Amino acid sequence: MIKRLLIALVALILVVGGVVGYNLFRSKMIAQFFANMTQPPVAVSVSEVKPITWQPGLEAIGTAAAVRGTELAVEMGGTVQEIHFKANDKVEKGQVLMQIDDSSERADLASAKAAQDLAETNLKRARQLADRGVSATSNLDQAEASAQEARASVAKLQAVLEKKRLTAPFAGIIGIPQVEVGQYVGTGTTYATLQDRDHMRVDFTLSEQQARHAEAGQTVKVKTEDGSVDLEGKITGIEPKIDPNSRLVTLRAEVPNGEGKLTPGQFVHVTVVLPSEDNVIALPQTVVSSNLYGDSVFVVRKQTPEGADQPQLVAKQVFITLGRRSGTLVEVTKGLKAGDMVVNAGQNKLNSGATVSIDNAISPDPDAPSTEEVMKAFGMEGNAQASSDTTSDAQSDTTSDGAKAQ
């Protein structure tokens, strides 16, 4: 019994050991195969680094407002008698907008004018008597005072009547009426808004460091969030005081708005255009990778690996120092030079030292050189098609060999 048990145990150990040994041997051979396998070139597209004319700018968020815009208010209380405008009407300067009931003031004015006529008649008579020497000087003085008082009463009542006849202070677009006919309104009641949208101003803020580069007369570009409005204007004022709470400086620019696309109160993107600079290296922001170690790009370079007969194109990770940003471009102040070929697509599949093949047929950069031009720049113009064929063959061989190994 014991002998049979020992034989079974030995057989079990041999079977298990064989299975484990086979698996270890198989894993070792697969690992050795993949360790010695040549990785196929990664297809990428590149852009050539060229010095450009840099148009720097100061970016900010602003609020649009009409150069002439106000809330129209009632100057003297009373009952609304007539409304002479509708919402969004274009009105001219001096146009009558609303009439407040002035019947009582008109009656007072008629009485005041009658008193003025009497005072003027008495003054005329007093002057005639004074000229003939039959009246005292004091009587003439009293008549002149009475006439002047009567004139002032008439002028006062006429001014009251003018204040109850509300007119447009300037030409523009009037808003929705805030009162109704027959409604009693008190002094200061807003009855509509009036905006001159032909000329707009934009108020925006810059940091105190940025504000040092701004000055009156500089050009500003104004765009809306959806990009439907693109206007240019000039800086007309810079606040001489820095806000002690936000540490920001307020600036104002005037922008022509002939087509009326810009609306008062609208948020806009503002760019203060600074003097252009030549020979600046800049790249699209999409080609730059950022991580904990800094900002980097992949630069394609030609080198001959050890044991190889032909030179190859290799992607090298290069850390760079970034500067200013303008639109989709970012300035590179350190790490690149003119003529470098920077990977603009396919960099997510790369690691430093990976072999690459160039395919600029579908490059995202419209100004990128063709594949033939890139290969010519590397002195490998005869290898443009061969590089593409090698990539396809290597990928096919990798699939086949991997299947055999398994």
C-alpha cells in the first residue's frame, strides 16, 4: 500500500514539474523573442521649425457698452398722457418721446402771461410819465420790478412745460417702454433706455505688469465668444490708479460698430496688439506635451544605430522653455533651433529613441513640408517610399512571428 502511494506521489511530482518547467521555458523563450525583436518604425508627421514674425498681444476679457447710453427718466411727476415711441425704434435727437399731463401748468402759464402783459403795460406808462416828469422815480422802479417778476414767472412755467415734454437727448435705439398711458409717474421714474450702438466702448482690465505695455492709441481687437463679431478699435483711456484689491488696471477702448453687431453689456475677448517681433520661434500649442518634469516636444533626428548599415530617423524627446502665447501658437525661448523637425501628430505613440517613418500626407499643419522634402532635408530622399514600405513589412512580420511564438 505504501509502495503504491509513493509511486503515485513520484508520478504526480514528475507531471507537475514537467508542466511547470514547460511553462517556464515557454515564458522565457517568448520574453527572449520580444526582447530581441526590432520594433517597427512609428509613422508620424512633422513640422519644420522656422523663425516667424511674432505678433504679441495682451489678452483680456471685457464688457461692451455704448459710448452714449442712458436710462431715460421722468424729470417732473404726473400722469402719462402720450407715448410716442415703440420698442427698438431708432429715434433722432430732440424727438418727442413722451408727454406728461401739463394742463394745470398751461393754465398757470396763461395766467402768468396775462400778468406779464399787464406789468409790461404799467411799465410803459410809468416810463412815459417819468419822461414828462410827472411821476416819481420810485414808481418807475416798482413798475420795472413788477415786469421783471412777471417775465420770470412765465419763463419758469415754460421750463416746467418743457420738462413734461420728454425728448431724446441724442440719436439711438430706444428700448422697451417701462410705463403706460394713464399711469402716474413720479420724478426719477425710468421710462425707457436709449443706446447709441453706432459707437461702442469696451472696458477691460490688465494686470499691473501687462498694463505697462499698454498706452493710449494702441490697436485692440475685439471678438465675441462665438466668433461672430471681429472688430478693431483704439485704447482711449487708462485708469491711473491700480485697484488695491484686485491689483488690476482698468482700460477703455472705443470700437466702431456700424453694423450694430456688438450689444451693450456683452462679454468680449480683447487683445491689445503690441509691436511685431521678427525671428521668433513659435509652435502650435498642440505639439507641446506637459508633465511633472516640464514641457517637451519630439524632434526627429538622423542617426545610425550600433550594428546597422543604414541611418535611421529617430524621435528624441527635447525639453523646452515656453514663453508668450498668441492664439494657437506658443513661443519657444529655449530648446529648439531653426530647421528642427518637430513631430506634430503621432507623438502619443512615441518614446525617446523610437524609430520613426515620416508621412506628411495627412499632416495637421497646412504649412508642413511634404514627405519628400523632409527626407531630402535629412539626406535620405531615396528612402521616402522605402521607409513607408519597411514600416508595413515590419508590422506584418511582427504579427506573423508573434503568432508563431505563441
